[in-house]
Amino acid sequence: MIATTLLHMVLIVPPAWAQDDEAPLEPADQVRVVTFDDDLNTGGHMMLQGVTAYGTVTFTRPRGWDLTADPELDLRFEHSAALLPDQSNLTIHLNDQPVGSVRLDADNVIGGQLSVRLPRGLIEDHNRLSLVADQSYTLECEDPFDPALWTRISDQSSIRFTYRPVPIESQLLDLPYPIVDELGYGASQVALVGPASVSQADLNALAQLGLAFGRQAAWHHVQVATPAGGLDKVNTHAIVLGTVDGNPVVNDLVDTSDLKAGQGLVALVANPWNPTFGVLVVTGKDDAGVLIAAQGVSANDRYDLLSGAAALVDTVDDTSPPATRQNPLPAPNRADFALSDLGVEDRTVRGYYAPTISVPIRFAGDARPRPGGGKVYVRYGYGAQLDIRLSTLEVRLNGVSLRSVALEDPQGSEDEVLEVEIPADILRPDSRLDVVFHLFPRDFDPCRYISDKMIWGTLYDTTEVHAPMDHYATLPDLGKLRHRAWPFNLEDPQAGIVVVAPDAPSQAHASAVLQLGAELGRLSVATAPDLSVRSASDETASPSTGKNRVVLMGAESNGWVEQQLDNGVLTARSQDFTKELKADKSLIQATVGTPYGTLEAARTQGEDPYNLLVLRTPEAVELSGMVRRVFDEERILELAGNLAVLEPGGGIDTLDVAERVAVGKVPVVSAARFATRRNWLLVALIATIAAVLGTALVREWAQRRSGEV
Amino acid sequence: MHTDEPDRGAGSEDERQGSPAALWFGLVLIAIPMVVYALLDLPLRAHIGISLAMMGMGLLLTRAVPDWRLAAVFLSLAASMRYLYWRVTGTLALDSFGNSAASLMLLGAELYAFSMMFGGYFQTAVMRRRSVIPLDMAPELLPSVDVFVPTYNEPVGVLRRTLVGCAAMDYPDKLVWVLDDGRREEVRHLAAELGCGYLTRSDNAGAKAGNLNAALGRTQGTLIAIFDADHVPVRSFLQVTVGFFLKEAELALVQTPHHFYNPDPVERNLHMEGVLPPEQAFFYHGIQRGNDFWNGAFFCGSCALLRRTALEDIGGIPTTTVTEDAHTSLKLHAAGWQSAYLPIPQAAGLATERFAFHITQRLRWARGMTQIFRTEVPLLKPGLSLAQRITYSAAAAHFLFGLPRLVFLIAPALFLLFGLYPLRAEVLDVLVYAIPHLFLATVCTSAMHGNRRHSFWPEVYETALAPYTALVTTLTLLFPGQQKFVVTTKGEQSDKRIYDWSKAWPVLLIGAFAIASLVVTPMRMLGIPEERGTTLLVGAWNLYNILLLGAAAFVALERPQRRSEWRIPYTCNVWMRDHDIELATDTGQGVAPSEEEAWRKAEAMDLSESGIRLRLWDGRPVSDRVDLLLELDDGEVVALTGQPVNQVEEHSELLVGVQFDALSTAQRDQLIRLMFTPPDTWLRDRYREDAPLRSALSVVGSVFGMFLPFGEEGRRADQGEPLAQALATRRCTQCGTVDLAGTKLCAACGVSLASAAAPFAINRGARTRRVQWGAVLTGVVFVGLSASMAWGWSPDVDRLAVPNNAPVSIEGHDRVRYHELVQAHRELRQSYWTFRASLLPGGPALPATWGEKLFWLQREYRLHEGDKRSEGLWQAEGAVRGAMLTLMSAEKEYRSGAPQERVDEMLDSVHRLLREAATHMKKGRQ
């Protein structure tokens, strides 16, 4: 049962500057340059090919921006030298309105640049920038497939926004804004203003908040910082968390006089020192109150709980975090699934140069395709007016063409199935299915203009994938983290992650937990991921409970982590291993100096004994940065071995210091299939020997019974 | 279970015979690697390697060490299981109703064929080694035997032969009964004349079975011998069969083979008599011996001896099916009775002479066995052992071949004519799975069948009968109730060649479909290039079907049958003299020969009731009329006169055909005894060991040979080495009776034969055990190739693989691009040679517009950076483009007066690139 009390602005304490009659500074204009490659994810240069070629780029307008000038599009491009300048041009449309054009002539064959003003009046939250290249290389019959017809849009093109930050409105219904802006660019920056003395409940609350904000940030990251002082030192949005008594900042922001024990309070206020930044207050009279307040924010049904500037939270029935925004989703843990299970919808492509439809298919890190491979039943449709002699559908997996089929019905078709075998050796945990429609119009005549927009192909989301997998791995192996942080990505509904914290955690530890929660939330798709923080002295923190994964974070300066590892409670790390590790550490320090941090995968003592992740930094304050670096999408690919040393400059050294052991059951059938595939001649020989033995047996038996073979 | 072997010493029966449980356990263990092989999924190269290994091992085992051919059978079963597993799990086309129907039908047919193959292997894997059991007691102690000859409408002449043969059987206490359901006076007189009992009844209820049951109630013999009206027993029949009943109290039945002295319609009409072993030789010399090992020998309705009490125990001969014989033995076995099978032909009969009668006979068998399959369900019938269940099920299900055979015949047409997919798989997959299965099945079946059945000919028999049995068995499966017993007509004559359209039309209709499919095959290959491989494969299958259908269609082309009696190969001493010869008087005056000199010794080659074929060594011609003295094996002499109808001189010998003058009844009976009753008469069949390749060629030859002119006698085949040697017979010193059974007392007159009495081994129809070196060498090559592949030799087979790294078939725009590229390559190559020629002293000058031509060639074929196509084409494009650019550069250098070495060097590069492009295009095309 949800029991929520809406509080009104009366609870909000007037900002300090109001009390002091000292108005804050008026926000100044700011500039943000959004690049095609980094911010708009165009995936490299954009090729416009054919007589009339289209390209589309989408961009957003962040919620906190008040555009004070028209954004400027800085388009960089090159084009074929064969284009006739009088017949070739590039036109820019913003939300279907033309906003600029340029001749494709000799001056801009290389290093072409076009600056276009994008009228503010046309800009909405979600915007579509269409680039239309009309290209011609001859005055006579135009062959749309001539390779001379091309224009390349550079991924270094950008849009320059000039804006003024908008003051934050205190409205909890806007959550996760302003902590996470779904329309924003880059990572969401958030500062944690925690209590002086951090409790286990605070850490758990932060873990939940991190998980929720990580989910909602999705491909954007959440970056957590620990400010050197109070809110006046904070230049980002902030979270103020702690009990009323434990965190004095709480009372500076909200009136908590009516707060009862066990009751949580959530409030969203503007930072008194800079109202363009928001402050999320998560508090309670006691630890239970703080926790329930955090659950109120992080719960999927927070809209039922929170509205207005502040809200009291008594109970939260369903603490599951909001649904993930990942798309496509990782493959479900079963052999057969449809593209719709990955969150992929029907996709239609058009034209001569129809773009490839790519669907990432990501399996768990320990997934190994069975020797027999799998199948894809591609369900597709296509329109009429196709040249059925030339038009084809091609299916690739991980860049390998597997099969193609002619689109042979002149009337088009809406219900076609193509069965494609997937050899086991090209199926990987991180796979990509590409479906390419090669479309050609019927009765094509180069001397006559024929639009190519009426030819289309659709990949249906009912396309099925049959990919039987076995699950086993040799651990500890940091390399497995590249598969969406497996096995720490909280996807196994039977497993949870326990973050082991010192008995007296610092604020830096709290920030690291918030950061860890955010990273795991970004990666996890489970409905109810189980992330909790427990004290090292808490016996329930023992990893021997079920399938828990354990994360141990700490600074080397106080030796706490090493102590945890050596006391044998958490790990079954052998003395030899410890010695080896220590020896390597000496080597590491001798080689690279004091590392930025080390990451170690080790063995726990639980039933699933290979899931301990140890993060160490020289100082605790660097922990949240370490977490961020470990889960960075590019850096995670560099991880290998079971010990990684992150250098201050960004490099990573990886070492294998612990013996790996197979974890997970290798099915007998799969093992036998692999073995027999490798030793097939032996199978033939053994079968023949068995046949001869069988014959000898039958002969002997028959002879005793007056028979002959 | 009893044994006929002498006691081997101490030890319990179980110890001595071995435990079946231990055998099954051992076989299950041994089956594990076979199952692994069957389920193994392999990359293409390994798949080809292991297939070669298995086929090579199969060849080596069957051809190098024939005694161990059963091991190859295990491998064959594994390969077939592998094929079927793949068929069931990966090839069904269930995407539309038509495809589903075609797909499931073909799979069903293949499953049926596999079950029949398994049944065949099981039935012939182990054969019973039986010897005749001597009648080791005084004649008066031997059990009484009633000999039943049921008849309905058979010609009296045919029946007379049988009765004469029955009466001639050497046995002290026997009574011959004619069971006449035709109620004919002439038969009654015949029985009286030959001293046989005559029984008839007021109705024909239960047909043959009812007739026999009626006779059972009116006779008292301990044992019952049954002969069809056209089956003439030899004299020793009872001597060699009764002993089994004396030895085994639980024995209900001793069956002997049915032997036919005339060819069946397939052999005869396709001119294959003497070449092919008779169709039923496989059953009587293979299947029945195998069944006998499992105590599952069937009663075949004739040439058998049964125990009266056993028949009474099961309520007489069952009348609910039209194959009362198999039904009887099924009931006997289920009731716990034993059976025995003696593989010595002890009677001979007439095979059906015309295709129409052949169909009638087989339809009755098919109907009856299907009734048993449906109503008795042998696989589940209580009282039977597991082996008996398998043997009866296999035998009953055998006659269900009609529908599966039709499916095999029409499946290619479904694809070629109607575009339906009976199976959906890549050609290469079909080959790598099907070839080991078919190869090993053929090799092993051939090895197991030896000289009893020749490969591929059973398919011809099945094809000819399939349209009929398909309908009959399907109806019987649905409505298994009592059906009419149709008597097979025999003894017909015809003096002209006729084509039996009424029986051939179904085969011709299917043949028309197959030929239509053959016609569309090239069109389909051209029209749907991406299915060219599949079309070719199915086309080959269709061609095979056409051959079978051709052979089956020619079976209906009836050869004239002018003789009223069949000639039987026969050897005996004959004395001949000219009938009108003037003999010298006692005074010895004149030049006329004496009585002794007048008789010329000759040798009989073949004999019928109307004539004889003789071989004379002295080379003297024969007059228009001759006297003949034929010596019977029992010392009796038959004196005949006749007219020579043809004389052929062969080397120094004279071959003379003599037609007898009208014979008296006594003479005819004497001849019948001479021809049909000697114990070793039917042991002379000789056939070559099967060789699948030769057999396949013989099927082809039989079809194409029909278009060649034949003599009246047709082709006679080389009969090869005799496979069955005559029994070592000995005669009674007093009465001359042949003692086949090694008895101590002569069965006919009771004189003591103890001094020579010793059981002798029965010739078991030995199969040749020669090592076939050609096949062995092939096997060694297969295994060697496989081992090479396992140890690293890597033939470039992966590029043939369909779903692997590159698209195999060029489809859509790739196909068009390929043709464009080929054309560009061709033109570029021509330009290259033109350029080369211009460099030669006195060669033509390079045209001024040559460079422009190259430029436009490049434009025309768009030899720029194109989009990424399939890998082979993409590489080919690169190479062609490189060649083009290099050629253009060479032209510039040439025109700018560069040294010729420089230009030559560039042209060499062009040549190399062109060859490279050709290689890539070849790969890209795969």
C-alpha cells in the first residue's frame, strides 16, 4: 500500500540569498557544440549516393536550455569531382523545412564547409535534420548507381547552440530531470552532498538511487562527484542525502519539523546559490526514513508517490527500478527469441542505397554457442515495382554474408521467411545481425527519372533467432566484463550484488557506491536487480549466500581492502596467490609507479565461487572515478586477465596472477560434440572397431546356437 | 531351443548357447560409437573425410574379409541413422501445404525403406546351420504321413505331375490325397488311376485353408505334407523332413524351399532368365534361413510337412486371411510351437507365366500379409519372441512397399514439374549425407544377399507392382476383413508377342510424368540458375526412376509361350539309334551294323515331356526318326521314339532336338519321374555373385536391350560357377533307392545301410568368399583420403559450403554483376592481346583511339570502387580494374616512347592481374 503525503511549498525553506536579500547572479549565455560523431552518434561519415540521396540526423534540445540565438549548423563535406556543379547541390532541411543549400562544385570537392543558421522557431524537443543531395554527372541519361554520384558528410560536422540555463522548477513529477535529462547531451553530472558520517542505510539508499538514475540515463553516463564543500561549491545538479540530523544541509533546504520516524522525505529544490541547478533532497528522521525516501525516488511507480516540490513517503511496495531504456535489449536467456524480445520493432528501408538494418544480439558473457550453431528465420516483406531479377535480400552475421535470396514476387510480398543457418564459429556473445535489402526499381531507364522512394523492404520484428547456448567460462577473468559487465550486470534474476563497505564509510565511498549503482543500472535490464551494500563486519555480508556477486572497493592507503582479502572471509584466495599478487604489485609499482587503481577478479567462498570484483585506488576520493573508468564502454574492452592496473595516464596493464577454473557446467553433449568434431577420424575408427567387435560377439553367439554369420 | 549339432561336451545349455541378454548388452555398448557418429555434426571437410572413412571401411570389410561383412552392416546402419536424423531434423519443408505434403510423404517413404533395410539385415545376419536328421529307426516305426494336394481349377496335366511325384516319394507309410474343391470327375479318375485318395466337399468355404481343414478332419496321418497342385516333390522329400519331427516333440513345421523351373515374367520378358536369381531365391535361401535361426521360419503353403496335433492345437489352418500359410505359422509360433527350415529344394513348381497372373498372385500375398499386419499386429502379438516379432513384422510390412515406391517415383516430378520441395536442403548437404547412406546400404545389401538377389532388380519388381499393391494394401489396411482368395492361373500358352496394356498403364502413366520431368529439367536449369545444382541432382534421380519405369514397362511385353511343357536342364545317359535302321542278321552278312553297334551314346542336355535335347559326340547326322533309351537314376529305362526337329553342329559335336512321338500314359509318368523326382534335380541352379555396378548396368541393358532384335530364345547368360553341388547320394544296394538322409535302413525296402550310414552336411548354398581386389583398392583409397584429410590435407571444399563464409550462389545483382565482369574481362583480355601484337616487329600499329576505347570500357563496366559485393566478385573487380589501369598506363608509356622493357613489364602485370581476376571470378561464381 502506498501512503504518500503531499507537502507543499510551505515546507521549503527560503533560499539563503532570499533571506539575505541578495539575489543570485543572472545566468549568462553559454555555448555548447554538439558534434555528429560524439553527441549525435552518426556512426562515422555519412555517404549520400545516387541521383537524389537522403541522409538524416536527429538531435534534441535539452530541457534546461533556453536558446538565446539560432543554433548554427557547421556542415563539413566532400563530394565527387565528377558532379556537374549546375545540376548538383546539397540542401538542408530542419523538420522538413529547407534551411540552407550549397552548390556541389569544384570549390568544395575537398574540405567543403557550409554554415547554416537553424531558426529557433523550428526547433522542438526532438528534431530531424535532413540532408538531401541532388547529384548529377551527366546532362543525359543518369545512372543512379554510378559510383561518381556521392557526397560524404563528415562526422566532424557540428551544431553550435547558444543558450541560457533555465532555473529549475521544484516539481518532483519531472524526475529524473534535472538529475538526468533524457534530452541532454553527454553524461549527467551530479554531485553528492552526503552526511558527515555515512551509514550503511545511506549507502543502500545511494545504491538504489544510482541504479534508478543509471537506468534512465541509459547510454548517457551519470558522473558522480564529491564536492569539496557545501552546495555553494557545487556546479552541477546535486543529491543531498542523509538523516535530518546527520546531514545539516537538509535542514537548510526543507522544513523537516513534521517528519516522523521511519518516514522519508523527498524534495526537489533549486540550488540556492545557482537556481539553474537542481538539488534532490532524500532524507528522513532516521536511516529507515532515508532508505524509504530513496526507494520512493528510485521506484518505477514514483509518479504515484511523488509530485509537487516535496513529498513524504511512508511505504513503497514495489521497489523495482524504472524500466531500462536500452535498445535493443540483450538476448533473453533462452534458445529461441524474436527481435521483438530485443525491443526491436519493424524496420523499413527504402531506395537504391537502402541502409543496412543492423540488430545487435548480445548474449551473456559466459554464453558459448553449441557446436551445431543456430538459425535465423528472417521474416520480411517488400514492395511492388521491384526489378525481381536484381533485387535481393542479404543476411549477414558479424559481417559474414550467410545467405541471400531474390525478391521475386513482382507484386511484392508481406509474409516471406528466409531460413538462415548460423555456423557456430561466427556466433559470438556480442553479435550483430545485418539485413540488407538490395532494391532496384522495375523498368529502370537511366534516361528517365524514377524515384526510388517507392521501393522498400521491411524487416519484421517477428524475425526469430534460434541460438542454443551453453553457459560456462573460465574465471576469474576480467575480460568477461566486456560483455556488459558480466557477471556483475545484475541480469541473472537469481543473483545479486553485495557491495562490501567499511564499517565507517567515507563520503568518497558513498560517491563510489552511487557511481557503481549508476553504472550497473545503465547495464542491467533485469526487472528487479538486487544491489545492496553491507558492512564488512556484518555477517550477513558473507558471499556464501547464494549466487551473490561481491564488489569490494577501497583505498590502498588504509589497507582495508587488503585486510579483507587476507582474512579469508570473503575470498578463498590462496597464500600462493597472495604472494604472487604481492610480488606482481611490487613489479607493477616498479614499472608504472603508483597506479591509478587496480581491478581484480577473484574467487569468493560462496557456492558460485568466482565472482569477487576488487577495485582499489590509492586514495578513497578516486574511487568513483575508478568505477567510471572500469565501466567505460571503450576501456572495458581492454580488460583481460584477472588483475588490471589502470595507469594514471589512462593505459591499462593486465595480468594473469590467479589460476582460472572452469565455472558453470559444460554440458556433456556439447563437450562430446566439440571433442568429436576435433577427432572425427577417431570416431570413424572407433565405430569400425566397435562394428568388428559386435560382429565377433554375434558370430560367437550364433555359432553356439548352430547359426552362421 | 534345440540344436542339431552333436553334443559338444559338458556345460549347461545356457552356457553352451550363450545368453541373449549378454549379447544384447554387448551390442548396446557397441552401438554407442555408432550413435555418436549418427548424431555428429561436423564441418564440411570433416564430414567428407568421415564419410570417406566409413565407406572405405565398409568396402574393405565386405570385399576383403567377406566373413566379417556383418561389421559393415553395423556401419551401414549408422550411416543410415545419420542420414535419417538429418532428414528429420533439418530438411523438412513445412512452409506450405504442398511442400509439407510432399515433404512428409518422402520422409515416410524413407522411414519405411529404412525399416525394411533394418528388417532385411536382421533377418539375414545370422542363418541357421541345419543338417538332415537321419530316419534312424525301422520303417514300421516311422510316423504316418498324409500328403495333401489341394486343387481347384488347375489343369489335370499339371495335377498329374504332382500326383505322380507324390506317389513316387520314398516313404513306407504315406497316403496321397487329392483335395478337389473343383469337384471334377476327371480328377477323381486321375486319383483312382494313380492310387491316391480323393476328397471333396459340398462348398468351398475358406478356400484353400477350408479345403485343408476339411481334409484334416477326414484323415488320420500323424504328419501332414502339403503340396500345391503345381508343386512336384522329389522322392526324398519325406526322408529328409520327417526326421526333424522325431527329434523335436515341439516341432510343428518343416518348410522346404519353393523352387520354380520356369522363369517369372520379369526374368522372361526382360530376357534375364538364367542371369538373375529368381525373385524368391532371396526369400527361400536367405530370409527363411535367417528366420529359422530365430525359430521364425514361415509356413509357405506348399512343400512343407506339419504336425497334425499342432494344427489341431491352433484350431486348424486359419481362414480369416488370404495368406493362410504365414498366418498358420504365426499362430503356431505364438502358441509356443517350433519350426524348422531345410534349405534343400525338395519340390518344384511353376512360376506365373504372365505378368497379369504375377500381379494377381502378388496382390493376394500383399492383401493377406497386410491383413496379418493389421489384424494380428505381429510386433505386439503375445507369445512371440522379440526376434519373431521383428521377422513377422518385416515380412508383413514388406508388402506395403507400393505407396513408398510410388512416392520415390513421383517425388522428382513434384519438384521438377510443380516446384514442390519434398525436402529442402543444399545440394552439398544432400550429397554428404545421402552418399554414405546409399553407398553402404548398397554394398552391404549386396554382400549380405550374395548370389540370391542382385542389386537394383528388386526395385524393378517393386516398380512394376507398386501401383497395384499400393491400392490393395491401403484398402486392406483400412478394411482388413475377409477377402476373396484368388487362385493363380498357371500353365497358359501364347504364340505371339503381346503388350499387356491393361496391366502396364499405371506404370506408363507415371513414366509419362517422369519423362515430362526429364524434358523440363534443362529448362528449369536455365530458368532458375540458383537451383541448378538441386535440379541436376533431382534430374539424376528422375533419370534413375525412368530406367526403373522403363524396365517395369517392358515387363508387360509378353514373350510368346509356345511350349506346353517347360524344358528342364537335365543330364542323363541316352542311347539313340535311327528308327528305320536295318540291322545285320545273326549271320553277320552285309554292312548293316549289329544291334549293339546301332545304338549311339548321347547325353541329355535338357528334357521336357514333349522332347529332349541331346549332345552326340560322333558327329554323324541323325535320320528323320529315332529310337531313344533314357536311363532313369533308379536303373529303370524309358524307351521312346521321336523326330529330330533341329540339328546343330557345334565344334565336333552334334546338338539334336528331338520331339517325342505321342507318349503313352506309362511313358509320360516315367518321364515325369525321370525329370521331377530325383533328389538332386533342383540343386543345379547357378547364379553369379552380385556386383552392384554390374547389376545396375544389367538394369540399363535390359531396357535398352529391348530395342535390339532377339532370337526366340532370348539371351542366355553365362551361368558362372555352380554354387550348389549335388548331394553326395548313394543308392540302396537292393532296390536302388537314393538315400539322402543317411539312414541305417533303406526307407523303401528296409535293407541295412548301416555300414555307410553317416549324416552328411547339407550344402548351404555357399556364397563366394573371394577377395575382390578392385573394391578393396577403392576402399583403401577412401580410407587413405580420409586419413590425409584428418592429418592436415585440406582440399578446397569449404568454398563449396553453402552457409559458410561466403555466399555460394550468386543471386540477384551479384549475378548480373558477374556477367558484366566476365564481359569486361573478355574485352580487356582482347585489348591486351591487341596491344601485345602491336609490340611485335611488323605487328599492327596501336589504333589512335585505342586509349579512348579503354576509357569507355572502364565506364561501361563501371570499373570504379563499387559497393562491397560477395568476396570473390569484389576481388575480381579489383583485379580487373587493376588490369585496366595498368593497361592504360602502359599505353601512355608506349606512346611517350618509353623503353619496350618497361612496357613489357607493365603488360606482364596486366596478364597476371587478368589471370588473378579469372581465378576470383571462378571462386565468386561458386
